[in-house]
Amino acid sequence: MAVNLSVRLDLSLLAGLRPAALPSPPRGVWRYGAVLPVPVEHAVSLGEGGTPLVHLERLGRRLGLPRLYAKDESRNPTWSYKDRLCAVAVSHAVATGARVITISSTGNHGASTAAYAARAGLPCVIFTLASVPDTMKTLMQAYGAAVVACPTSESRWQLMREGVERLGWYPTSGFVIPPIGSNPYGIEGYKTIAWEIAEDLGWTAPDVVVVPSAYSDGLYGIWKGWAELQTLGLVKDTPRMIAAEPFGPLANALERGLEAPELVAGGASAAFSIASRYGTWQGLAALKQSGGAGVRITDEGLFEAQRALGREEGLFAEPSSATSLAAVMQLAARKALDPEQTIVVVLTSGGLKDPGASRTWLPPVP
């Protein structure tokens, strides 16, 4: 069974850490440098992090969930939460003397890697899929990366692996089959989502955190943040983690009591950037350790969530991103959520990343 590596920090060195000891604002990823694996002086930054926690009052009232919030990650520099991963990963690349950055991506991760590589003054090579929308290809190329379109996910991973193993390129994503997740140093950047949510909620944890999930980098990184916050005594409890996934490899593994996810059936999905038939061990571990669950998402469900966010709350999320709210809407319809609970959906990226998908449910402009 292949598993990803995870960074281990000696939290005993931070014993007694209290919120007042954190650097003063501006808020952002590097404000929490004490729990990141790269010294702040090596930070490659575009001002990532510090995104708002938005109370979804109208939508929550309709769903019977008055304490429903959205962590709006579209406010990051390249408009997705991948900026947290890439800021830390590229900073680590610079600190370790990397000469070329590489990644395999269908969009957000690639665009973010290209932007941070450019910020660091390093060349970047991206392997993507030929089927990826032109908007995503444009975003990746706009930051100066060399972008190569491949016919299948497996072929792009193989090419990337050649670059890493033969040429010494620094990877910000995974490149092995079955997938095990991204650069472990970069995944540490996602912990800062938990820290920001905790701070916005007065140093308490919500009851539930819902994250769109493919290879579970964000899901696991956020969960690791909560576990470390609890270890440091900064929050009393940790939330249940919910994975929103189009094909449900983690849901399948939990339902069948598997030790590791197995390959599941797939198909077409509007949430193409997270539409994976593979699950990862780290994602399953986050769900098991938190008492969480996986929720399968349909195109109909995610478009309903995307419409609701836009029309009721003024938030335009990418289809893949809206899966987190789609999961909550499903669970609410089944009466599987406590109305008294505080629930946070992570909106991972903005709707203009894939405007073509949204046009399918919008009427023609008269």
C-alpha cells in the first residue's frame, strides 16, 4: 500500500503558545510560520491566506442550519486554495536549491505553481490534460510556464516522473500511480485554513468542516491543522471532516471497511478537477480519525449548490468548489446534520476558473 510522507514537527517546542504570541496582522499563511516547515525568511509569497469566513445566513436559514459558514478561498492571489500549498512548497524548493519546478495539474494547482515559480524566478513545466478547458490552460501559461497537454492522467504523471528522477526537477504535485497526494511540505500550507477558522471563531473549532476532495491534500492538511491546534491546547475539540467527491472512493472505503481506498467507477463530471476514481490513504485517515464521512456528488447537486451560493449569498464558486456545499445540502435533506452545529464549507476556488460549465444552467442573455 503506497502512502504519502507527512512532515513531523516537534510541537513540544511550541508548548504554551497562545494567540497573543502570533505575529500581528496582516493575516496570511506566514503569520503561522511557527507550524510551517520552511523558515519565514525563505518565504515566497504573493499575500496568500487571510481569506474571509462568510456567514451564509440566508442559505443556512433555508437549510435549517443557522450556523453555516463558507471559507472563501477564491480570495487568494490565483483565486484558489492551492496558493497555500504552492507558497510553502515553492518556498521549500528555493530553500533547498531547486532549479526547475514541475507539476501535473488540470488547472488550479498548475496556475498556482506557475505563479509562485515566477515569483521565485524559477522556470516551471506543467503537464496537463488535453481535455482541460482553455481557461485553465490560459491561466497556467499566463505566468510563463511551459505547458504540455497529455492524453491521459497516467501519461502526464509518467512524463513528470521522468523530469523529477532524471533531471532533478522539484515537484509540487504527486506523480505516481496510484496517486498518494502532493508535495508533503506544500500540504502543510493547508493547515493555516484551520488556524484562520479557529481564530475567526474565537479559538474554537466548528463541529463539521467540508472539503472538496480528489487526492485529499486539502482535506488532510486542514485536518492536520486541527489536530495540532488541539495538541497545543488552542482549541478544545476537533471537527468531523467531510469529503465531497464526485465518484466517492473515500465514501466507498468507509462503507466497506477497507484499510485503503480502492479504484471505483468513474465517468464524466462537471467537477473535473476533483473527479478522481482514486482515493488516498491520507484522505481516508483524516475521515477515520475525525469520525467523518465521504459524500458522493452529482453534477445536478453541485450546480444547485453553485446557483444557491451565487443567488442567495453573492458568492460565485467553481463547480468543483461548490461540491462542499452540495454535500451539506445532501446531508441536510437527509436530516443528517444537527441544526445547532457550526458547519464550515471550504470554497476552494472562484467560478471564473470554469465559466463554460456555469453557462449550462444560465439562460441566454436577451
